[in-house]
Amino acid sequence: MNILVADDERVIREGIMRTIGQISPDHQVFVAAKAEDAVKIMEEQRIHIVLTDILMPGMSGLEFMKISKRRYPYVKWVVISAHSEFSYAQEAVRLGARDYLLKPIGKSKLLEIITNLTVEIEQDNDISRQGERLKASLRFLREGVFQRLASGLDIGNLDIEPFIEDYKHFYMVMVQLDAEDRSIRLEHFIVENVLSELIELHGRGFVVSYDRQSLLGLITLREDATIQQFQDEVKEHLTHYLKIPFQMIHSGLSYDFNTVPQVVKRMREASASQALELEPMKGSGEKAIDVALHYIKEHFYEDLSLEKMASVVFLNPAYFSQLFKQKTGQGYKEYVTSLRLEQAKLLLLNPKLKLAEIAERVGYQDMKHFTQMFRKRYHLTPTEYRQQQNINILMSKGTPPQ
């Protein structure tokens, strides 16, 4: 049994690996500090159980689970979090997580989960596993043939009729990534899974890796679907998940598989003449920031870390931070602090409110920290500000201060 632990906190992932080694020494445990490492392991190893943290660099655990479900339907998922927020657990369950663990994770709870999931996996009958392997083998064969065909390579005397009988007419979609010189394994994985899922939703087809920077999808659409609708949905999803520039182009409707190499060549020539999208399209990201701003105004007095706020709108924290600054002109922390302190200034005008009560109302449990932040922003302590405002009010009424 192979188990993957994906968590950016070394002490957590190593602690889980050590505990599993003690309670189930027959299990092999792999660890990953970020989603890109986890993707690599899942491609190279047959993983049966994944324990993933919600907040990881590059991609959240929930996003990682969501885009992996189609490619690895047999994997059992367990979500790890430092937060007990119901929204986290609700989304995890909706995506198919078998359990939701809060840090720190108790040894007995971990033992219970691993034991139960191991029993489930072992109860999967051999016939199902053989059928799954057969389907996977046929899929890889079909995609391998199509990949060679699209690249203009010789497929020998292979009869491709059985592979194309369901595709009497089809579109091809190419997504190209601006990789520069860095690894884009994670981005490649995202595109493959997003394309595959939406192809299945709108019709039938498959996705192949054309080269390091390009993926090629083939789709026969349902009668009620259009290629423009499909393309718009793909772009919306990729804009949400990808943090690098990308370009998408589709062919016209084709009827002859023998023309695939020529069509792909024309698509590559057309894409070469267009500039890659250097920034995300307006849409899902911009709407997410609007939702976040509304949420912040309603909950500014709560614990609103960047990671928590990003998870509320289901964005990667780094990407959320970038979009937030583009939208507001301020960093996330600076924005929340300004909102809290402006509210504090209003509350300080009410003489019936104690300073500790005001600090708590605007999200500061530590009175000393509240005073430090207020002084740093306004060059006055809260008490000095209150006294100054009282003097101004009295003077405006023509009453000399006592």
C-alpha cells in the first residue's frame, strides 16, 4: 500500500510518515512539500491514499484533489487543516474526501483512518482492478497512436479505424504554456485534467501531450454544445488555476483523421503569430476579489490571514495576493489593517466604550498590539486620539476644555 503525504510543513509530513511507519510498517509512505512534487510522485508511483494539507504553495490541497480525481479515481483522499472552518470541511467532502483531519493529528485517529481505508482498498475485487488496468492500457494505446499521428510520425500498418470510429467529426484544441526555462510539470498536469474533465462534460474525446509546452485535445461535441462555449469554459478554468501565461486555439470542424497532421501544423503556425496572454483574463479572478472584499468588510474583526481569505474564494494564496493588489492598489495585510484602524477611530468617539472593548471589536485580542498598530498609523495612541477628538468637539461647540 502506497501513501502520499502532501504538506508544506516538514514537521507535519515527517511526523505522519513516522507514525504510519510505526503502526503500519508494510505501507510505503511518500512525502511532498508542494503540489508540483505530489504530482510527480503520483505520476511515478501507484498511490492508494493521499493525505493533503489544505494550504500549500502553488496550489491548495482542495484544488489538487479536484483536478486529480478524474485521472486517479481509485485514490482515497484525506484532507488535513489547521482550521476547523465548516466551509473547508464541506468543500472537502463535496470533492470526495473520506475524512477531514485537524492539526495536530492524533496517533489514534490516524491509525483509525489508515486501517479503515486499507480495508476498503483490499476489498476492491480483482475483476475491478483488471478492468481498470485494461481501460487504462487501451486509453494509453489510443492516445499514443493519436500523438504520433498529430506529430506527423509514421504509425506503420496499424489500422486506426477502431480508435476513430466514435469520432466521425471532431474539433482539436491546443493549449500552449509559456514555460520559459522553468519546470511546468504542475501546469501541464492542470491543463490535462481541466481539458479532460470539460471534454467529458461537453462530449467525448481525449487529451495528449504534444510537447513540453503544448497539449492537444480532441473532442466530438454533443448536439447542444458549441466549440465557443467549450473554449470559454476551458479558458475560465485555466485562468483560475494557472499562474503562468497560456494560449488556446482550436481548429475548425474536421471529418477526416488523415488530415490531423496538417491541421495541427496550421494551428501551431496560427498560435505562433499571436502573443501569449501575459495576464489572466478578467473573469473568475476579478469576481473572486469582489467576493473577498465584501467578505472582509463583513468579517474584518475575525482572524483573517491571507491563507484563510484565499481559501474562502478558492484561490492559491500567492495568486490571490497578486490579484488583490491589482484590484485595490494595496497589499492584503495593509488593506485589512487600514479597515480595522479606521473603524477603531469611529469607535473611539464613543466615550462609553473601553479601549479593550474597541480593540476586540476591530479584531485585536492584544491591547498592546492594537495600541502599537494605531500609533504607527496615526502617530497617536488611541487614548491621545480620543482626547484630541474630545477637545475638537468641545471647541467646535464653543466650550473651553476643562
